[in-house]
Amino acid sequence: MVSSEITSIVKEWQSYLELQKNYSKNTREAYLNDVKAYFAFISNYSEEFVSLKSISLVDIRLIRSWLSDRRFSDYKASSSARALSSVKSFYKYLEKTRDIVCHSIYTVSSPKKAKTLPKALSKEDTLLSLDKVASLSETRWIDLRNRSLLTLIYASGLRISETLSITKKHINEPAYIKIIGKGNKERLVPWIDNVKKLILEYLKELPYNICENEPIFRSKTGKVLHRCNFNSELVKLRRIYGLPEHLSSHSFRHSFATHLLENGADLRSIQELLCHKSLSTTQKYTKVNLSHLESVYNKSHPESKLSLDNKPLNPK
């Protein structure tokens, strides 16, 4: 399907993204999958072997057909926008290293992403989850793993990938965890005493030996725990206890930010804790908070029949 020359260039490009652009492993893998899918579409579209020449000669019609095919295959606009960004990145590398310019790829606009608000859990559902996640297994160390992992996400606002990268060396840090997050951006996250105690209790029960620089969260077989394995535990949790369908590891990160905002934390602090590059990303939580205020108003105020849509909230 793809020439050996293209395969070689893709390997070079992946090394470039890692060493020169400092892209994370997850980002590099996503970009690679997007570009491979793009090559597969070209091969099916043109019914020929994908070569450097065929890639350089793609026109606007082919690119729009590719994006249209993704839309009819139920890919989200955000996923297709990233796929287009991945392919553009590859073409920029071709331009930089092979002097191959494909103007068509740069004339196609990125699909518009749907504006969605972060889906947080209520405080009641959050506390219930943290309690019941330790009762899904018949093995004590796995229950302790699930509880300490989920509590760490909620207490610190970490991404699941960041949480699964925690090592024994992190545990030895007295006050802060040094996290390498998205885009290899470094930040310090404060340790919460209760979380640290839970993790130490888990490590005492863990039946596997782990070196200082190895991730501490492990699967049943002792391998490094993968996000999909933990998310399957959360699927089990929400089905057993009738919890919201949007409950996931990432919803606890959203809950961390939303609950902080509800309790008076400022946006700048939340931005730093979440490691958001732009404050506009963090500002989405203000809309979530307004929805919370409206819900409280409608449940508690004697004049709740007066909708906030008609009588907007204007805090001073």
C-alpha cells in the first residue's frame, strides 16, 4: 500500500516530532495513526500504490473527500481537525527535508469543533465513586490501586496519562510531585496527605517489586497499567451503582476544577493546576459553574419558576 521510501520518511518524521518538537508519546502515536489512515484513503481512492509522487500531487478534491469520508464514518469534528493537523505536520516535514510542497493541503479549512462544556460529576457522585471503586475486585491490592489512583486524579486534577506515570521516586518527594504533562510541559502538583497514605497502603499490598523510576500502578499480571484497563474498571463502577454515563477518568479531572471553582478558587490558580496553556480553556468551567448556580436556584429559591434565562444572573 505504501512505498518503502514513504515508510522511511515517516520514521524520520516521528523522530523529528520527538527530538525536535518535543511531542509526547501519545501525540506522536495519534499523528502516526492519522497519517497511516490518510495513506490508506489515498490508496483506496486512487487504486494505486502510495508513493512520494502521489502524495505530493494530491488535490483539494481528494482532501475534501477524505474529510467527508471521516464525517460519514462518524468521526467527531475534533478528531478530523486533529487528523488534518497531523497530515499538515507531515507535509511540512516533507517541505523542510525533501523540498516537496503541496499547496492543496494548506487551502482546506479545519472542521469546526463542536463547543462542548466539560462534564463534571456532582460532589455526591464523586464521593460515592471514590468509596465504591475499592469494592469492584476480590483482590485487596487491586481495590487499593483503584481507589488511590482515582483519588489522586480527583485530588490533583491530573490527566490519566500523568497519573499512570507516577513512580516510587515521586512518592519520596515531601511536598510536591513534579509532573511532565501535555507538550512536555513541567509543573509542580502539591501532595495531598490522604492521597499519599492511600498510595503507600497500596504499595504495601502490591505483590510485585518495582524500581524507583518505574510506574507504580500495575495490572493483574504486574505490567504497567494501561488507561483502557482502568477505564474498564470505571465502566463497571458506573453500571453497578447507576452512576452517570459520562463518568470516566477525565471526568474526575473536570470535577476537580469545577468543585474548586464552586468553592471560590480563582481561574488563574485552576489554570496552573490543570496545566492549561490558555486561560480561555479554563474559562469553560465558569459556564459549568453558572449552570450549577442555576440548578441550585431552581431547586432552592421560592421564586424558582422565574427562569434564569429570563432573569439573568449578574453577579457584581
